[in-house]
Amino acid sequence: MCFNLVSGIYALTSNDIKVGTNLEVDGAPWRILEFLHVKPGKGAAFVRTKMRNYITGNTVEKTFRAGSTIEEANVFKESKQFTYKDGSQFVFMDLNTFEESRLNEADVGDKTKWLKEGMDCNLLFWNGKIIDFELPITVQLTVVDVDPGLKGDTASGGSKPATVDTGAVVNVPLFVNIGDEILVDTRTGQYMSRA
């Protein structure tokens, strides 16, 4: 990795590529989802990647020659608190400066089902624009609707659908009741435990 004094951007080689690396390709920020260093018996080595465009959400496969120089995208995270929803916009606040950042419903996507007021999230910025946001890995939610479990059916290991306070539906064990606080993994949407 070397630093370009003129542009202030780090230049990576294809050997520096790892899962989660942010690259700037064709003027857009990309995140590496998968990579594989390939050393064929004949010919030059290369790195095969699968990467996602932060702006469009498209996922593509791209190959880089071994040792080639690649520009690292200047993507940085800032911790913000989700404060409220204003019409179709979600408002996040920096608790140090009280500066507000807004995201449209389309930008938030299906992550709304885990988003609660007062929740700390990471907003990702590139060239002064918000390009993505990350939820905490686990969230504490309250069960607001669930079918009652059958008496004596707690040891069978079954599950039932439960609606939580954000409106999402989560499969929970039979012993979970209305009013229970549960922990949910936001990456998979699965019940983890009681809170």
C-alpha cells in the first residue's frame, strides 16, 4: 500500500485485496464481498473478486492482474443515532455536534424492520455523501403479538412466528410470550435469546 501525495488517496495492489476492502473502480465505490488469489500453472497470477457497488447495489465479478495498482475508496464510518422518521425520510443525529443526516426509505431498504428510535448506527460516507448504513449486529426488540404456546410444549424445540415492536416477524421458541424482550441478529433475522 502506498500513499499518493497529490490526490491523498491510498493505492493498493491486488495482493492487498481482502473481504471488506473498499475500492474505487470507474469513479464509484465498491466493497469486496469475496476474493480468490489464483496462480495458474501457466500464465500470470490474478485475483478474482466479487464486489458490490455502494451506490447502485449491483454485484459484479471482476478480475485484477497480480501486482496491479488499484485505488482504495475513501469510505469512512460515523456513528449516528436514529432519532425519528420524518415522512419518507429517516433522520440520524451526531450526538456530539447535533448535526442531522437524512436517508430516504429507498436507501434504508428492508433494514427498516430492525430500526428503532434511539438506536446507534454507522453511516458510511464517500465524497461527502451517505452511501450506506450499518445496523448493530444484534438488536433488542419487544414481542407485541404471538400465538400462545401449548402447555407442556416447551421442550420440543419448536418455534412460532412473533411480531416485534418494529413490525418485523421473527420465528421464536414456544416459550416466548407477548411483552418479552428478545435479541435478534439483524444480518439473518433470527432469534438469538431473551434479553
